Amino acid sequence: MRKTIMTSALLATGLVAPAMADGRDKRCSPGIDDHVVAASDVRRRLEDLGYRVDRVEAEHGCYEIRAVNDSGFPIKAVYVRATGELVRARLR
């Protein structure tokens, strides 16, 4: 039940986030001090929620992550590299 609620919350957050026409999000710009959250930290956070992470790519100041939950639903999530904040998530 907890994983279902977390999946719904993750997807709802991603569906509410605005999509940019060119695929970039202004929130993905580098931080002031060029601090970057490690991809392994973002991966670990998703794995703790019950996802199996297939791929993590750094692109345009964000991490684009492809993962699958325990029910087999694939998602694509985008996190800001500077803060580790979730920008958007959607079903693939």
C-alpha cells in the first residue's frame, strides 16, 4: 500500500510540473556554487522507494532517470543535479 501511495505521489508531482517546449526546465540550471548532488544519491533515494533504476543520465543540468516499480510500471523521472529535487515524473 505504501509503495502504491508513493508511486501515485511521485507521478502526480510530475504531471503537475509544467513541460517546457524545448524539453529543458529552468530549474535544471546549475546552482550558485556549482554544487552537484551525486547520481548515486538520487538512485539510492528511488531504490529506497521500491524502484529498480535502469538508467541515470546527466543532461541539461538534470538527471534523467528511467526506473520500474515493483508492479512493473516503467517511469521516467527528472531531478535537478544541483539540489536533487524532483522536477517531473511520468509513465514511459
